[in-house]
Amino acid sequence: MRQGYLVPDQSAYERAKAAADSESRPGSPRAPVTSGRKSASVSAGAEGIYDSTHAPSDSTGAIGRTRYVEFVNTKYAIYDRADLSTPLDSGLLTDLADRSGSMVSDPQVIWDPDTSRFYYVILDLSAAGGGGSSNYLLVGFSTTDSPNTAADWCSWVAFDFELDLPDYPKLGDTKDFLLIGANTFDETDTFLEADLAWLKKPSAGVTCEAAGTPTGGVEALFDSDGGTSAWTPVPANQTDASSQGWVVATPNQDPPPGLIDLFSVTRASDGTADIQTVATPIAVASYSAPVDAPQAGSLEVLDTLDGRLTQAVSAVNPSRGCATVSLWTQHTIDGGAGARVRWYELDPVGAGVFQSGTISDSALYVYNGAVAPDRAVNGSERSFGDGMVVGFNTSSATEYVAIQMASKVGDEPISSWTVIKQSTGSNDDFGCAVVDPCRWGDYSGATPDPVADPARAHGSVWLTNTWVEATVGTSVSDWRTWNWEAAIDGTAAPLVLFQPASYVVGERGRSVPVQVVRTGPTAGDVTVDVAAIGGTATVGSDFGNPATTLTFPDGGTTAQTVTMTIIDDGYQEPAETIWLELQNLAGGAALGCASTAKVMIKASDQRPDNQIRIPGKGFIGNNVYSTDGSRQTLTVSGRRGRTQVFWIRIQNDGNYRNRFTVRAYTGGSSGYRVRFYYYTTSVGVTQSVTAGTYSTGMLTPGQARILRLEVTPGSGAGVGTAKSVLVRTTWSGDVTRMDAVKAVLKTTA
């Protein structure tokens, strides 16, 4: 037996598969076990892309605000989310990644709500099968949230594994990093270790960053015993942005214990990834490798993998707490007719299990699953998160492969199953002759919809999976893909909440509008009080009392606004906070998670801004800050006995009125006279400026003082010599808040 992916111990893998097969006892056909809840509704669906030259199917997809992106094996497609039937663009992954001639496989694509971008990783098998000297992980990203063609993507050759092979790469992220898990083998297919590669996310903007390897690294991951390598690390695709991310894996043990390995990734103080390399174990029910799945019309069986986890999504589940993160993942294991999908909602912070269950039937093999919550995150808008959808394949000796799905809300029982796409033949293509069992989906895809309608009770999940169009023989592939949107049904409960729930304003901002919205049904009047409940700012001196009652009228959909008045109290202060709370809600609605809001008044920022000019010219140095006059230096030429005038403008660029101290430093040759005066008057201030005791007096924000600097080369100034005068202004409250300009006079005659 030789399957289409690598395992750490081929003999142990074959023993596990044989043991599972000997225990398999399929029952007579019957309908799947159901609960009272109907499955999610199919809001959109269409056939996806396929590759007739490759065995099935490394299928994955991601939904963004305006686009759905699908990757399979060696191809990509970009769809308008409103029309899955016809791609806006499609082609080869080697073109998307700018790797013409490479042998590529195992693609992954995700959507990141925080940066509003799609990201991908592709395995470049240049050494393993393409005649090259190295194997690579290729990483790329869309330059916009609405890519239309391959021209809207950037690509990096992010990691060079030389002759080692980073098999089965999995892509996830944190707020700061892209994370790629892989099983690494040497050139003889000997398992080396489970690796986690990290990569700093690219800067914002539509321009691809300069060529070269971006900031990143690779760490080996180990089981909780600290000595055994983990197996198939799967980073979670993060929905609610956080600097803490999570990775799950299965222990590399035969037989596997009832554990899932959990790893944390955070941002270190130096900006690199701080990776937990020894797992925290999460206890789960025991599991073992599944039986390979039979199919109608053929003696060939389909690969159901080896019990590894295949994808993961993290998101806030508001039913468990307004900031409580759940980690959703799944794998195919032994059970039911021979294979079943077990899903988990893990508690990564507590290293436990919120809930888990199986998609199982005594007559149907269930495999190739993907699960995601219905969390919708779009900018500051956040909705849902207590529902989930799981997609999967089913088949038996009397049933062709089908794509099916089920859904779940909260702790309710899982729904009945819905058939998404029924195959019309068996998979008997050339892949069955290359590997045994027949190659099937190494994974499928499920991602939360970021812009699901907040008026609904629950959100949507977009999925992709594999089916068989017809039995067409061994010369080409039989498989196809199907993409669809699953909308979880139910009646929405009206909610009242702050949106957004965080605001920043300066004292000079005077006011800030704080928005309160009602989501869900709009029938009936709803009232709610807004009150200040705490913070470091003081009502009356820092802000006006915002206490008020808001009313949402029957049928009204308009957000209500509380105007927070900010008072400039005339004092230099650090940043201050105001906490607002919704209270005394009436009218049949409930408070949403964002029932409190934070308003931050920025610290009084004191910054001088020095500028310099000569008569007849404009000032230079506006909003340019330095300690040595860099980019704010004027150099002019003059004659002995002739005075050169420089005007020095000192402006308060802070957000509070203050006074600043000015000091001059002279350098260069002797024989020059340097004098300072107040603006156009004859009032000399040379002594105080050169001593560093000159004060601008009180300046309001944006106000400026102007000094006149006169430099005169005397008879003792040599031709070709120069005199420099550096004028530096500081704020006494923080001497690091400074700016400087420099005047240079060269004597030419």
C-alpha cells in the first residue's frame, strides 16, 4: 500500500488501516441520525474548478467581503461572491505565484478580516519531483480585498527546505504573523519533524514589497512529552484578530492516545514569533485511523487519511463570553460504517473541550470534512459565532460519493444532513493505479462569511468539497469540486449594542459621536439609557456628562448617537479613559456583547516644530523633526562684512498650549559674528539663546514665535571657511520632544 501523502511510519500506518478494516461492520442502509433542527440552507452553490491531469483534490477556498477564492491542486479561480458559476479569473498556481515551470501541490488559501486580504501557501516540489535542487514553501497575498486577476497578488519564495520536503502544509495566522504547519521528511521519505514556519505579515498597501526573504523562521513542534515530534500541525485561521494564535496537532504515537496537541503563538518583544514548542495536551475521546471508503460501481476504495487534523478556525463565540475564543477543528477517524468525522469546539485558553461530536452512520462512510463557525467580522462590525457548519463526503459499497453538510447552534443537537451534490459515477481514474487506496481529497475547506447579514439570527459558512461527475476511465480524472454558501437558519433576537465599542479623541477634538445600534428584528419601540460608569477621566472637568435615553422607534433601522463633549481643561495630562454602559433596556430587545464602550482622550502631546528660511524663500522643515537639523539645513554663500539673515520659526505642534526652550550651538571656523533677535525688532536675545534659557512664552497649538538669526563673516573669516548654527527647541516636560534646524554660511570672498 502506498497512499498519496507521507506518514511517519508506513508499517504502522498500514497496521492501523488493516486493524480498522477488520473491525468495520457496515450495517444496512438507513437515514442518518437527525435532530429536530433543519440543516443550514444553501444560499449559493456551483461547480468549481478541477484539473483533469491530477488525482483528486487538494481543494480549499476562502470567502472575503467581495470575492471567493478557490485553489485545487495546481489551479486557482477568483469569483465575485454574488456569482459562483463563472470565475472572474482562473489559471495555474504557477502563474499566480510567478513560478513558471515549478511542480506545485498542496495549496491553501485563507481570508484575514484584520488586514482585509487573502493569503496563500503553496508547496513547490522542485526537488522532490520537478528536477530542481530545493523544495520551497511559496507564500502570497492579494494587494486588495477585491482581487480580479493574478496581477492583484504578490508572491514570495518564503522558505527554502533544500532537499527536505515540508509535506501537507497548513496555513493559519495571528494578528502579526502567517503560520504554516508541515510534516517535514528527508529526500528518502524519512520523517524528520513537525515544523511550524512563521512569517511577519506584509505591510498595508497595494504595492508588493521588495524582493527577498521576509522576516520569519521555523520551529520544530513536540508532543507534550517533549521528546516525540508532533504530527500534522494545523494553525488556526483567525477570525477575531489577536496577537495570540493557536496551532493544533495529533500526537505522533501508535496507537494515538486520546489527546490533541495544542500550541500557542504570540509576538515577542523583538517583533518575532514566540512559539510554544512543547504541546499542551487536550484530553479527548480515543480515536484511531479510519477505514478507507468503498464506493458504488467499483472495487476501488477511497483514501480517508490517517486520523490527522486537516483544518482549524478560531473565532469568538459570544454564547460562551463576549471575548471567549473557540477553536474549531475536525478529523476523520474510525467508527460508524468504518469512517466518521469528529469535530471539536476547543477551549484554547483553558486547554479543554467546550463540545465535540461525530458525523456518523452505520451504513455510510463519512470522511473528508471541514468545519467553521458562523462568526462574521467586517471592520468594527462583529456578529454571530455560536453556530457552525460541517461539510463532508459520504459513500458506501452501494452509494456513490456525495457531498453533504450538517449544522449546529450553541449546545443544541446537530441538525439533519443535507445533500449538497450527489456523484453520478465512481472514482476509477488513473490515480487509483498510482496509489492504493485511490487518492481522494486530502482536505476540504470551510470559512466563515465576514459580511453575513446582521439582521439574521445566525451567519453563513462557505465550503468546498469533492465529488465525481461520472466514471470516465483511467486516462483523465473523474473528480470535480463544488463550492457553496451555507446560511444557518433561525429567528434573530433583537440586540442593542455599541458599534464600534472603542473611540479615540484629543482634548482639542471637542466631541466624539458614540454610536448605538439595534440589530435583528425592528418591530416595537426599544429604549436604552447611556451612562458613564468609570475611567480615569473626570466628568465635568474632562468631559460632559453623557447621560441620556435613546429610543429606537418601531421599524426604525437608524443608529442612535450619543455626542461625548470633551473639555480642554488647560492642564498637561496623560491619556485618560471614559467607560460608557448601556442600562435599563426596555422594549423586548437584549443587550449585545458590546454593552460597554471605551472612549480614550489622547495624552497632551507636546512637540515643537522648528522651521528655517532665508529672505525671499519659504520655510523648510514643517512637520520634519530631528535633533541635528537633518533635512532642515539651509546652506548659503556670502562675502566678508556682509550679514546673512536666517528666520527661525518655532511652532507648537502639540495638542496643548505650552512654552518651549530654545538653545543655539555654533560650530565651524572663527571670525564670524552670530546674533539673535526677536522677530523684526532690535531686541537682542543672543545671550539667552546661546545659554539655553530662552523661552518662547506660552504658545497655543499651532501658534509660533519667530527669531531672526544674523551671521556676519568678519575680516578674520577665511575664504572657503564656514560657520554653522544649530538651533534646537525642547519641551521641558520631556526633553526627547525636540526639533532642530541648522543654518550654514560659507565665505566665498
